Amino acid sequence: MNEITLKLTIEEVNLILNALGEQPFAQVHQLVAKVQTQGSNQLQGGEVEPISEEKAKPD
């Protein structure tokens, strides 16, 4: 699989995560987890505002 690297601000990443949170959970939960994991690893313990559980739950 081809991969790309993006450089985004924390605010931009949170905006993407919030938009993903509006989508059906079953379709995006793995992508949300991947973004959060990679972001946390890059910040090495810095605070990342995770997407809320309420937004991530399916309707």
C-alpha cells in the first residue's frame, strides 16, 4: 500500500477528527484510531484533544 506524509497543525488534525466523528462509526473508527495514535507518538506525550466518545458512537 502506498503511504503519504502530511504536515498539519494540531488544530487541523482535530478538525479532521471532528469531521470523521460525524461519519458512521463502523466506517471511520480504524482511521480515527490511526490518526490519534500517530499524532500522540509524534507529540511524545503532549496533549492531543481526542475525538469525544459521543461523536464517535454510531447513531
